[in-house]
Amino acid sequence: MVDASEREMGRYCDKCNADWQGSEIPIEHRKHYDLGSIYYSRLVGIEVRGGYDGVSYWQCPDCGATWNRFTAEYCSDAIGRFHKGN
């Protein structure tokens, strides 16, 4: 069962309940990540050429659910085509 506080923190997929927490970041590498980061993320960041210079969409690596980074709205299949299973 997914704890509500963990879902709010963005650790689990709302569509398939996949856990996005990856393996532990080695202590000697943590200085290169956001303060307090202990684990890698499994989320896939999608950058759209010619748009925002950085991640515009996030995608679940397990089910392919894709949402806009800024609005949090789920996207159409046009963006979802990046999922490895498609």
C-alpha cells in the first residue's frame, strides 16, 4: 500500500504505483546532487528540442505515463511515444 505522504512527495506513479526511487547515491558523489539527495531517481526527463532548455516532461519508466513538468497535467500519446515499450 502506498503511503499518502510518499505519493505527495512524488516517489510513486499515480497510474501504476511504480516506485521511482533508484539505488543509493554513493556518499562521495552526493556533493554533486541536490542537498539531501540520498537516492537516484528512476524518472525519465524529456527535453523538447526548440522549447524550454531543460526537462519539459517527466515520464514513468514502468508504464510510460507522461506529464508536463510545469502544469503537472498528463499528456497525450504524442509525448508518450518516448516510452521504451512503444
